Amino acid sequence: MCGVFGAVLPEDFDAGGAQAAAVAALGLFALQHRGQESAGLAVSDGEQLMLYKDLGLISSVLDERRLPSLRGRLAIAHCRYSTTGSTVWENAQPTFRLGPRRAIAVGHNGNLVNTRELLGRLRGGRARLPASTDTELMTALLADEPAADTVDALVRVLPTLRGAYSLVILDERRVIGVRDPYGFRPLVLGRLSAGAGMDAPDLWSGERPTAHGWCLSSETAGLDIVGAEYVRDVEPGEMVVLEEGREPRSIRFAEATPALCVFELIYFARPDSYMEGRNLYEARRRMGMELAREHPAEGDLVMPVPDTGAPAAAGYAEASGLPYREGLVRNRYTGRTFIQPSQTMRQRGVTIKLNPLREVVRGRRLVVVDDSIVRGTTTKQIVALLRRAGAESVHVRVTAPPIYHPCFYGIDTQIETELIAATKTTEEIRAFIGADSLGYLSIQGVLAALDLPYERFCFACFDGRYPEPVPYDVGRRKFILEEVAGVHG
Ligand code: SF4
């Protein structure tokens, strides 16, 4: 996961001098669901970079006291969900490094799988790292690359990276968007046009800005919030260079072999975002309809596990003819349980975050629709919660197929034994979670709902077909850079 956002504003757009930071922070707000451990923002005024980052939610890190001091027309922003390295200040992003040729800041969504190899390369140059993330490693490689121009440095360094990376990169004069050759994680390009949102006529002069601003965002919802219009996806294997007063430049650094993470469409991304030309609310509603066809249930009503199960539950209700009701109320201010890093925190999380509506639940046969079962602990607690509230029976239906394999491309489920489907049959999982019945949507069902071919996506955590080979020793690689002595500078 992680959310990234970038903004380049034209001169007459920016009377206050700090608007790129404001646009980037606002865009990042729409991506808060992608990572809640830390947030940060880097700006350039054309000559030097400034950066602010901290642990915590975007609203507490990038508040109105910080933003005015981050002046410049170029900005990148990042919110973090950790897949390599602990949740400590040093590992917050954007990363920053001053090399012999350039100052550079990087925001990264994804996870590299050849971290050890890259570290060896860097140590050959006797470099030291201040943090323990793959992003820090990548930043050091880019800053230390002898090529005079950042774009040339990227053309040399990017082909040496393996794994998932959607990047926003800032140097003194440019914001650059990059997507790995598989395009595991999304990244879109948007244009801030005259009359749209942020670049409406100047309040004092009434004049409209003459040039376009440009944005990069993990999801289209980030463009919507700043009033930017969607232009296109950054293509897998492509770099898009954004500079003041110029049209975006596209540079292809690798052949594209698209494999977008299908989980983005099933669960991670916002329902109001678009991916592969599909609105995700609609895609999930259709997944719910497929689920009803594949796994009908004897129930009185269909209810979602809020909030992410709601579109699929609506689809299930529509296809099954059962009424749709909300039977659980979610506290919106606790974050996603899946995202919190430790098992103890996850276990505490569910009771803090969900409360049953007893009037809806009592005496009813419930069809409960959720988007995924990863470890099974959350689902088990939800079923128990509903039974305590008087449910007659609980039939669990899930829009993600069973997760048998770990993800190495940016989702923190790397240990196989953490995945309940890797160690238990569907019947054993049903017994473990305490449900009356359990049904998962099939891979074919997901594809039918999306009306797109298998070849466009990564389904590796469901079928083990990893698009990018994963080194055999990758194992517990989240703390790989902390385990190798001497990494911290
Ligand atoms: S392994 Fe699963 S979670 Fe990871 S990128 Fe592929 S589909 Fe997404």
C-alpha cells in the first residue's frame, strides 16, 4: 500500500508561494486509507528542497502550521503503510538524500524484492543509510548515481530494481512519476485546468491562470479532491517528467508486462476511484452479484462488513433478491484493522471499531459480505459479535478468493503461516470463524465481474503465479535492512 501524490503548479497559479504543498497535502488526504503510519511532504522552490514528515495521520502531520513554511511550486507527498522496515520516524517518507550531483526526495508505493542485492551494490560504494526501508536504498542509489541529470540517473537505476514501485520523485526542478514494468501499484496523471477547482480565477485580480498544473496520484480520487481532471494512467515501465510551463514528457525505461494488483480493485482502493477503466464501486457491486450466483445462502437479509464490504453486499442483495440492511456500525476514526502492524493491535482493533445494530440483527439469518479473509481473526470476532447480538445464523460471503500465498509486492502478509487459507481447508476456516456457512468468490468470478482478462492482473496471493520471480531467501524480509548490521548511519 502507501499513497503517493505529486504536484507541479505554473507560476501564475501560485500567488502565496506555498500552494504546491497545499495541493499535495489535499491530494494525499484522499489517499489516507492507503497508509496510516506516517505522512510527509517535500517541496522545491526551484533551487532547494524542503521536507517535513512525521509518524501519524496526514491531518496531524501536515496541518496549517506546517504547510505555509513549505514554499515552492513543486511538491510530492506520501502516507505510509510499512512493508519493509519498522514504524519509526526515520522510515517515514518522502525520503531525502543530498548526493554529489543532486538533491532528491522519493515517495514509494510498493515493495522491492531484490533489496539484499541492491544493498550489496550500494555498500560497494561504502554508502551508509539513515533508515531501513527499500525506498531509502533506492533514494541513495539515485542520489549517488554519477549521471548529471536525474532522468538519466533514473534510466540507469530503475532497470536494476526488482519488484513493485510506483514512485513520485522530486529534484530541484521536476516532479517525476514512475511505475515499475508490471504496474503492480496504480499511478495516474491529472491536469489542473483553468476553471477547475484549485485554479479557479484569482480572488483579488479575477484573472484565470494561463498554464496548466499537473498532478500524479495513486488513485483518481486524489485528482478529484484537488479539482484535477484525469488524463491517463502512468503506464507500466514508464516515467512521466513534469516541469513548470511544459507539457509532461514520457520516457519508457522498460518493456511493459502489466500485472496490476487485483486486490486494489477488490478491496484496497477507494470505491470512487477508477482503475483499468472501471469504477471500483461498480466493479465491487458486480463482484457481489457473482458471489450471490456462486454461493447462494438461506438468509433473511444481506449486510456488509463496513465500510469496504458495502458495494459487494449491495450487489449480493440485488442478485439474490434479499433485502440489504446495515447491521454493524463502524467507528470511522480507528483506522483499518488490517493495516495496523501487530497482531495484538489487530485483535484489539475490531471491538473498538465495530458495534452491532441489535434491532437489525436479532433473530435474523444474516448473509454477511466482506471483502477478504486474511488471518481470520477479525472475521471470527465479527461472527461472535453478531451472535452475541442475537443473530439466528451467520453466513459469511467473501469477494476475495482464498489467500494461499504471501504478497511480496507491497502488502504486509509475507509469512505464509499468517494466512488462514494456507493452513486450513474452507470447512476448517468456517469452523474457526464460527460461521454457519462460508463462500469465497472464485478467480473466474472476479474476472467475470471486471469483464477483463486474467493476463492484466497479478493474482499471485490467490494462485501463486508471481509475475516477478521472488528470491528464495526473501523470507521475513520486512526487517531485512535492520537485520543486516551497519545499515543505520
Ligand atoms: S500477490 Fe496479491 S496482494 Fe500482492 S500484488 Fe499480487 S494480487 Fe496484489
